[in-house]
Amino acid sequence: METENGKAFKPKNKGTKVLFQNPVIEKLSRTHIAIPIAMFCLVSIGLLIYGSSNTALRWYELVLLFVAGLLTFTLVEYLVHRYLFHMETDTELKEKIQYSFHGVHHEFPKDRDRLAMPPLVSAMLCLVLFFTFRWVLGDYAYGFLPGFVLGYAAYLFVHFAVHAFQPPRNFLKVLWVNHGIHHYKNNERAFGVSSPLWDFIFRTLP
């Protein structure tokens, strides 16, 4: 059970939470899900085009790097969700950070304006990821980063879908079921949103 100010709360399927008293900052803390998804998709496509046209990387190298980036993102998604978003709140500061980052989403899981980071933060994240991977990987970043970034866009889409729509009648239903368990039954299970792979590997499946 998530907490705010040391008090446990149950998920509310209606309503929202004002996090900032300043109306401008409060507005900037929200976003329509289509904006960051479009941003990350365009960044991914642009980097692939640049990598194929302006580097010595062959097409199959770009494909392999892309798949590696995509798979790496699913691991990062799992680790961030499990160890950062659900950090131990043993101090008042940690509790405030955890609630602002993720606890508010657990209290108001249907609040569509807070299912993704706002555009300004998303743009800053893109820049940080680019310069970090470019420094570490060199030209290989033009294959790896598009997969990583598109993985994030896919995560945003899946996360929005499982909160906004009814589960489909196919194999994707497991994503709806797992995330529902995470929100409404046991928030120490099912940390993977876009894939149950790492929950299976680290034994945190429901």
C-alpha cells in the first residue's frame, strides 16, 4: 500500500491531485500521452536515419543494436520501477520524492494527465540519453539509442492503454492483468509494464 505523509491510501479511480501550488508549474507537470510518445518516436526515427546515412554502420548492425537497445530498455524500466519508484520511504524526504514521482499515480491511477513525464522533462531526458550513449558507444549509439527510446515510447503507450482501455481478448491481456494486480492487490509484484520478462527472471511475477 502506498503512503502519503505516513498514511496509507487506497487507489481512487476518479479525481486528480494538485502537486504544486503554482498553477503554471502544476500545468507543466501534466501532459497528454500523445506528446511524449510522438517525441520519442520521432527521435528514434531521426537517429536511425542519421545513423544509416552518416555513419559506417551496416544495416544489420543497426538492426542488432536496435534490438539490444529495446531489450535494455525493458530491463531499465523494471529496475527503475522496482527500486526507484518503489524505494523504501524511511525518511520524510524520500517519502515526498516517492509520492511525487510515483505514489500519486498509485493514488489516482486513472489520472490520464500524469501517465507520462511532461514534454519539457521528456526533451531533457532525450538530450541526456543521447549525449550519454554517444559518449559511451560512439556511432553505435545511432542504432542502440533508437531501440531504447522506442522501447520507452512503447512503454508509455502500453501504460496508457492498460489504464484507459478494457483488456483485449488476446495474449496481450496478461499486461492488463499484471498491472492491475500491481495497482490494486500487491504493489511488490509485477514491476514490468511493457513486458513480464524481467518479472519472470527476478521472480516478481504475481
